[in-house]
Amino acid sequence: MTAPVPSRVGGRIADADDVGRALTAVRSLSSGRANTAALDRPVSTASALADTQMDPVLPVHDGLRGLLPWPGLRRGAVVSVVGSAMLLLSVLGATSAQGSWCAVVGMPQLGMAAAAEAGCALDRLALIPQPGPQWPDIVGALIDGFDAVVVCPPAPPSGRTAAALAARARQRGSVLLPYTDAWPGADLTLQVTDRQWHGLGWGYGRLRYADLTVTSRGRGVAGRSRDTVVRLPLSAGSAPSPAERRHLRAV
């Protein structure tokens, strides 16, 4: 995709009129986006994307690869992120920076400064903070035109809604990233279980970065649960071993 999504303020879609213009743009551009819909037999599983001409994964930063059972974000997968918007944006960072279009639906608290710090290319990031009750339709349309779509639903989706969006992501070769622990049938869930802040001394300093313990669990090749420590922002470097960590716990 090469044309920008309509927006009044940066990449933010502010109201119903903006949503309508964005969906029109996405639908017009999605016909040229690489996907599986034109194949004689559209894929029915995310792993079948390996048999197409599409790159089967979207890139992630080296510091996050230990969270995933794949070498990147597998196209067609549903990856839930729980407990940290910073982690969510960091997962998108390398994908966005290397040319992919990303959208974030239903997160009005998310800011452009945080997205830029995480490495996201702001000219390829669309924010739809208040999608309203039609959010499944909006997410479905965005899947048609974007490589990665984040959604924070206003309430846990039904199994039918989650399955329909997952099937659409598989067919279109997009990655769906729910920001919730209540998404039925996610292929992988990344949940922050501990957060250790660094930077403050005895009466001086400022918070500079955090070491997050992230539990990865899922289905299939992602079935074995494991804990990984990542340091965010990623520009702060690699997280040390547990024996080396000196930390301040959030209260």
C-alpha cells in the first residue's frame, strides 16, 4: 500500500466520517495487496501461507524473537498481547519500520510519541480510537488492506466473531493482534506477568526502562508455555540475566 489513510490529526481517525473515508481508502487499496484470496484454493490454515508467494512472516526486533515460536509474526496468526501497550507497540515496530502498514483499533489512550519510540513508522500507522459498535466490521475491512491489525474490543468478542476475523486474517495474510486476554482461539498469547523498573536512585534519577517478564502460551508449535524477560524500550538494550538484575518494583 502506498497511499495514506485519511485522517484529521496525523494518523488518528477521529470520528465516524473519518472511519468511512478510511474504509473506502482501505478497500480501494486492498485489491493490490498481496493476499491469498486469488488462489485456486485459498488457505484454510496460517501455516499454508508457506505454499504461497507471500513472505510467511512479518519481521520483529531481534530482542523480541524469544517470545515467538516462529522467526517473526506469522501471517494469518492471531497473537494476543496482554498487560503492556509498550510491548504491543514494540511488536509492531520492526514490521512498520520495514514497510508494512499497521492499524490500531479501540485504544484512545495510545499516543503517537509512544508509537514512534517503539519504532513504528507513523506515516504507515492508522489509529481508530473510538470504532463504536461496528468495530468487527472495521477490523475486518482493515485486515483486507493492512499487514497487522491491533484491536482492543470494548467487550469480549463472541466465539463466532473471533473465528470470523481469524479466518479473514488467514485468507488475507494479515496478523491480528487483540489487546485482551479474552480473545477466543488465539494462536499465541503474550502476557506480562512482572515488570521491573530501572533508573531511580535514592532520591534522584528518573524511570528510564523496564524489564518485563512475558509468558508466551498458545496452540500447536506455541503450545509449550515459557517465560522470557525483555527490556523496553528496545533501544535500552538487552535484558540481563536474573542474577544480574537490580530493580525497582512498581507499587
